[in-house]
Amino acid sequence: TLFRSHCCCREEERAHVSLHSTMALMRGVFIVSAKRTPFGTYGGVLKDHTATDLAAIAAKAALSAGKVTPEIVDSVIVGNVMQSSSDAAYIARHVGLRVGVPIPVPALTVNRLCGSGFQSIINGCQEICLKESEVVLCGGTESMSQSPYAVRNIRFGTKFGTDIKMEDTLWAGLTDLHIKTPMGLTAENLAEKYKISREDCDRYAFKTQQRWKAANDAGYFTAEMSPIEIKTKKGVQKIEQDEHPRPQTTIEQLAKLAPVFKKDGTVTAGNASGVSDGAGAIIIASEAAVKEHKLSPLARIVAYHVSGCDPNIMGIGPVPAITGALKKAGLTLKDMDLVEVNEAFAPQYLSVEKDLGLDPEKSNVNGGAIALGHPLGASGSRITAHLVHELRRRQGKYAIGSACIGGGQGIAVIIETTA
């Protein structure tokens, strides 16, 4: 296996790493488990589950699937963006305690917006590479349905006649106030720059829905999925698949939807990522921990990169992120068997595809966020989990996952299968 050869060839690998870049990982870091919940649609079946609830479900499933006892976890790192639950400030700590991680083990909540799921893995890698941890429970979670309304500036009283305004914190969070621009308009800027038409966007949205259906029908999501049981009037219902996809959608139906952000624009409700709820958990371990605890590595983390970009075209962030990660690893896009770029908006994904020259047959092969939904902090965890299992199913070697990030950033992680 790759793991055995990796153990035997540390000196050769160090030489290989130093030849290409001093920035690639200096210790072997392995993914030993990767699970996620089904993604619920906005106001859908998971609306009563907090982001903490969802993360705990994913984490428990990951520990079980990887045969990782909570006692060997050295650190818990959870990505979350909207902080929508009342216990959100405690989220990583509560997740760890809920799944039985020992009290002395520290916890960290991270927020790199839509890249938070990936960021939790990067933070975990850094802890392992610094020998601060050997086994890290990483994850990302979001309940967009539970994002509250807020009333600002009334804590210290209001003047007579003041009109109290309710703020939708979810809509506010999806607007970059530094440039006074909603995320959807940044995608319209990309459509203009890269000459992406409305028809291109609808065709891509249709394709991603069909790819999700084909993959779902074939059971390609089963390995990563952690079903959720919810109580209904008819009794306990087991949720085992994503709620948001609409594979019955036709090109004609998509064409009838009105643009949301710009007159004669390209972004509609049908070709943008779905507002949704869900969580994912990735357990990573050092080479020493894999040996000591007899864990089964699913993939090795090869490299990662985070980059800034112009906030007005934040969706192009995966271009410098993917380019940077490949450079650190001494690899090219041709070496990648699978690529997944989070589909924030169809024109955003298509701009990245065009700029990088991505092969459509290797990219977002089983559908993406336009079909599945994009629970902000969870998507990086979902993409990583899916790439881990899909790469193994296809008997491929390398995959790269990436996401654009509101405010103008991009993030990417490269993995290599271990079998």
C-alpha cells in the first residue's frame, strides 16, 4: 500500500518535497475517517437541528467508521460561519464533549467563511506537523435555517418614535459590506469578465443536478453519508439522502427563472448553490498514530494553499488556491484524477473552469453545491469526504478540493489515496 511505502521511504519523500517546495507537509498526515450528514434544504427536514447537533452527529459517525476511540483524539477543530445557535460560541468544545473526547483535550472553532470546513483540516495538519497533536477531529457545520433575525442598537434604550428594524443576519452575512456587494453580484462580475452567458449557467446547473442523480442512484454517496433520524408526526424518519437536489428540473424550467441580482443577469435561484443545513467530520492522524493505534488510512493530505483575491470577484479564489497547492506539491492538474470546486454560483464555477482549463469529465463529477446545497461551514468537509471515497472507488491517485470565499479568498486541499 501507499502507506507502507510511505513509511519505508521517508528519506526519499523528504528529498522529493525539498526538490519541489519547502512548503509541502513535513510529516505524513492521513485521513482515517470521513463522514457527513445528509444536507437539508432551507427550512427543511433539518431545520430544528442546531449546527452543534449536526456536527456531533457527523463526528460520532466518523469516530465509529474509522474505529477511532474518542480517548486518542488530541484536538477538536470545527468550522462554523453564521454562529446561528445559542451555543455557537462553544461549538467545537461542545462537539468534542458530546462525542466523548476527554475533558483535557482542547477545542477550536474556526471561521474562514465558505472555506471553514477545509480550514479545520488545515489547522489540524498544522498541529500534527508541529507535533502538537497526533490525532485531530476536524469538521465543518452550518444551520443556515436557524440564522436569527437581529435588532441592533436597542440594548441601551431607544428614542421615542424610533422605528425598530429587524436585520436578517443570514442575508447580511451573504453581503460583503466592505465593498457593499452581495455575493451573487460578485458572480455576475465574473460572468461579465469571463463572458459566461445565462444559457451556459443554466446548462451547467442542469448538468450538476443530473450528475447528482446518477451518483445518488448508483449509491456513490453511501460511504460518506451518516443518516439522521428525525421525529415526525408519523414517527421516526431516517434521512439518508440530500434534500436539496431537484433532478427533475428541466432546462426549460431553469430558463424561466428571473435573475436575482442584476437585470438581464445570469444568477437565478436555479443555478446558485442552495441555502441549506448540514455537517461533515474528517479525522486526521500522523503516521506514528496510524501505526500505534492500528488505524486504516483512507488518504494522505499532500498539500494545501489559501490565497486572497479581489473581493469584487471573490469567486475566482479557487484559481490562485489550486495553483498554489499544486505548486507546493510539485504536481499539475493533469496529475489530478478528480477536481471539486464548490459551486457557489454557476458563473463562478464556470469562470474557474475556464481560467484553469479544468477537464469537465474530472471536475465535480457527481454534482456539486447547486444540487446538494452549500451549508457554509460544512462544504469543505463534504467535498473532502466525497473526494476521499470517490477517489478510492475509482482507484485514482490524486484529487483536489477547493472553494471560493466571500470577501475575496480561495482555499484548496490536495489528497492522495492510500490504496
